[in-house]
Amino acid sequence: MTNLIRSLITLSAIAQCVFLYLFVLRNSPGLSSPLAFSIIAIAYGTLFIALCYVVVKTSGSRQKADGGSVLVSRILMIPLSGIIVLVFVDATVTDYYQPLSLYDDAIAALAVSWASLVLAALSIATRGAQNSLEMLRSSIALIVLALLGWPLAASLTFINQPAFGADTTDVRHIFVGGQHGYDIYRIPALLFLPAGSALASGETLSSGRLIAFAEARRDGSLDTGVIDLVMRHSDDDGKSWSEQQLVCRHETEKGRGKCGNATPVFDADAGNIILAYNLSGVEQSDQVDQAGVFHTGNVIFSGDAGATWTDPIQVTDDNFVFGPGHGIQKRLAPATGRLLLPGYLSRHAMVLFSDDNGATWHRSAPLDTGNETELAELGDGALYMTTRHRASIGRPPQPNGRLYSRSVDGGKHWTNTQTQTDLPTPVCQASVLAYESKLLLFSNPSHPKSRVNMEIKLSDDGGSSWPGTIPVFSGPSGYSQLAQNEAGAVFVLFENGVMSYSERITLVRVPAAAIPL
């Protein structure tokens, strides 16, 4: 038994060192102070190894311990072992630590370290009076140190200070985790209605209106569970915002589910906002996605710029997933006025389109691959689609780059996807926007593996090359959305934070003067 305990403690120490190395390595792209981060990791690892050494050294001791002290120690060891299991499951599954969660190797190293420690602790606890009091106490200290490791990682937020880009202004945190009864906000969508827009209600907008949508996740970061859709709007270019408004809650007699993947489009011809979204988590079906979830697609309409919404209309029932992001309305031939909503079915990106103001929807031919998608109309009326790779998070295919496709018939058919290698990208959603009929803008976390470093890329040749760059945020960054106002300013609504990209959803403004034409 002594040799088993020594082996388990030694394995825990080695795996902990591997974890700390990977923890620093994987998070360093989004760190403003990697040296301080590394020093803390080294100090923690040194203390962990030292305590492991004490446990191993005292494991062969024959010193008889006081019976009362042994009993108290055994009582402590068992619940502490249970707590470390619960903390691991909560931190890496239920509310997983976003930057780290991109890499299974780091999670695996931590799992081996803590699992070995738990097994050793349970073995020690069952040996009773065979243990010396020194060994029992050092084992308890080692478990407590392991538990303190996660709060220590969280405390690194005081060290890391990522910066917003020099060309960004009017930074506003629109949705912040922990507010309004929701633990996490994710998956932003953004829509701009220009001043003078004629609404279906008969009103005319006196000023431009920004409308921001997000998934409000009640219990944590997971893509499943109790998730509502919420929105806020601004009538002064994002300087001030309305109170948060509930747009969709999926609730049946079977319980609460998910209302997600907001994908809005403004029908300027009819004066309606059309908001597409998916419902999931309650219905049962044999047609499930890769995560074992069944999605239905729905649309709602607002004729008063988001103040009120119609009842939902189901438009898909075969697990089609919208966006997420925004749709577009074609302004040029062919198919002028057509509404297009991007999305994907299983392993193939595609679009839904409508030529009757959203009354009926048709499906395009599928792309040969891809999932999360977004669209823009080029200056010649062709369509450009940017598509996320079908790959494990943290393991983007090589050569690295963003998938894209084109359509010349209004979105009915698409070319085979190609890889744009000058758009470095992790496996993540991205946004694309046609700007002034001259440029394409593309936003994403522009690291080839990690969700960090939000940037806007610029193309002046319809997406064939992307030579221009506007830095937006240097730290952890996730999903993003682009919109433009009448004056040519560009808005970026994106997930970000200090140590995790799911801490908040922020809107920044990039003035027209910062965008070279």
C-alpha cells in the first residue's frame, strides 16, 4: 500500500507540472504579463512538489499517531477528496475555464494530477493508525493546496491587463456575466437600423438604432441548459443603452430549454426586423446534432424596431442551426430585395432565403463543409460567405485559415469552400461586413489556435486578399459581430474578458477615419 501511495503522489506531482506548463503556454497569447504569470505558476508548482515530497517521505514512517488526531484527519480527507472532484467537474465541464477548455491536453493533465491525488488520499484515509500524524497533515495540506489552485488562477485577473485597440472608442460592456440573474452571456448578434428607416408600424426612425442580442445562460458556460435570448438597444451610436429586454424564453410543460443562435436581419422594404433563432433542450427527436441536441428553427417579426415582437413561426424542423450572427438583404441584382439567413445543417453550411418578405423560406444548395456562417454582398451583387471549420476546438486544420465560398445567383448555389490562409483563425465563429460597397471587413480572434486578439481585417478585392488590420482587443476574445452606421463608423460587438472570453460582451466603435478606403 505504501508503494502505491508513493506512486500516486509522484504521478500527481508530475502531472501537475505538466498542467502548469500547458496552462501558461496555452494562455500566454492573451496575456499582457506572461513573466509574472509564469513566476506565479513556478512558485505554485514548487510548493506542490514540496508537499508531495513530504507526503512520500513520511509515507513509510512507523510513528504511531494519536487515535483522536487520526480520526479527525480521516474525517477531513474523505470530504476534501469529494470536494476536489466536484471542483474539477464544475470548473472544466459545467462552467469550463474558457481559454484552457480549448485544449484537451491541459485538461487531461489536471485530471491525472487531481485523480491521482484523490486516490492517494482515499488510500491514506483507509489505513487508519498505520499513518503518522505528519503524513496525514501533509496530505491534507496537499489537497487544500490543490483546491486553492483554481482561485489562484482566477486571481490572475489582477495581473493580466489586455488592452483595447488604439482606434477603438466608446467602449461599452453591454452584457456582463453575473448580472440580471444570468451567469454567462454569449453568442452576440448585432443589427443597425439607419435613421429615416420606414417601419412597418408606420413610424420613421428619427435616429439610427443599434440592437444587440445575446444568449443569457443562467447556470454556466455550457451550450445547453437554461438559456434565454435578450436584447438591448441604443439610439446614440452605442453611448447609452436601454434596459435589458427578454426576447425569447423556451419553456414547456417538460421544463426550460435553450433559445439561442440569434440571427437578425432588417427588411428595409417591409420595415420589419426578422429575428431567426433556434429552440432546443426540451424536444425529443432522433435527428440530433453532434452534441445529441435537437434544434428547431423559428422566426419572429418586429415592426417597431424591436419594441414588440410577433409570436414565433417555426420554419425548420430538421436540426438546421442559424448563424449565429446576422442575415442580409440583397440590394443589387440578381435577386434584389432577397432576405438571406446563414446557417448550417449537420456538417454543411447553407442559407435560407425569402423573396416574399419572410413569409416563406427556401434552402440553398449546401456547401461541401463548414458550420457557423455569415454573409456579405459584394459590389457586383455576388455573395461572399465566411464559414467556420468543422474541427475540434483548439485543433484548427492546417494550413490555418478561414473557409469561404461565393455565390453569383443570389445565394441559391455556392462554390466549393476554399481556405483563406491570410485570415489566421482558431476554430471559432467570425463576422463579415460589406463596407461602403468598396471593402469587406472581417472580425475574429486572429490567433491560429487560441481565442484571443480580436482584430478587424480589411479586403479591397472582394475577399481575395486581406492586407489591412485594425486591432480591437489583445486579450481573450470569442464570437463577434460587425455593423456600420450612416457616417461610416463600424461597431464591433464581441465576447471578451481578462482571463476568459465569456466574461462579458462589449461594443466598441471604430471611427470612419480609422478605416482606409
